[in-house]
Amino acid sequence: MSVGKNFKREDVWRYLDHDMSEEEKSNFLAAVKTDKNLEKILEEENLIRLHFTRIKLSEPSAGFTNLVMEKIQKVQGEFSISIKRSMLLLAGVLVVTLLTAFLVSKGIFDSPGTIKLPEVNPVVNQYLPNMPEASQFTINNKIVVNGIIILNLIIGFVLLDRTVLRPFFQKRMRHS
């Protein structure tokens, strides 16, 4: 941004930083005497620098870092589940998974299920009275239950990682 005839704001900064040669400095000062806009900008920049040099930066207290670290450790400890409870949750997930896998292997879910929309939602009859094929569909129960088993196993592995393995290895790392 041009502030004078031949000078830019960067030149004002260079002057204030004493980064100009003697020839540039004398040319700049001569321009400041003749150009009121350049003189005004020089004064503003000089006042801004003066203001920033007077600002005292605040420093944290000596025990600030220790206090923050203690609070972080305290917060981490509050949200952890005990390993005993974690094992009970994991055992529950395992029992449900094994039970559903056993029922699938015995063929309990082999017969396809039919869902009839008019029975599920009576409003469908108003919009689909003459379309009986569209108002019911068949679901393979075995695929649905196998999907539930896989989802249950994924939840079990995440639970194992978050509530048992991670705290166990963190305790080992702290005691080493």
C-alpha cells in the first residue's frame, strides 16, 4: 500500500526498524517533511510500537505447570472404569455373542420372516390399498442375527481395548 509518492508502508516499518541505508533514510525524512499523509502514518506506526513496548506480558505462577498436570491426571482418573467392572461388561458381551451364535447354529433363525406393512402401520392401507406385493417383504433372519453378532463382537473388542487393555498397560508403564 502506497503511503507517499515513492514510499510504501513497508518503508515506514524499515525506517522504524533502522533497516534503511543513509541515502534511503535521508530521502525518506525529506519526503516526511513534504508529505503530511506520510508524516501522519509515521506517527501512527511510532505510537503503535511505543504502546506495544510498554505492555508487560503476564507470566504464569511458578507452580502453574504442576497444577495443570495434577488436574489432568485427576480428570483422567475420574472417567476410568475399574478393571473388575470392565471384565463383567466384557463377560456380558461374550455371553450374548455366544448365546446368539449357538441359536444360529441350531437353526432357530433359519426360517425367513415376513413383515406386512399394513399390520405394522395401518396408515399404509390408505396409500397402498391395491398393492399387496408392495406392502409386505421377506427378511432373512439369519443374516440379520449374524449382523447383530458381528456388531456385538466389534463392541466387545472396543470395550476390551478401552476398559481393560489400555488401563492395564498404562499401569504397567507407570510402575516401570
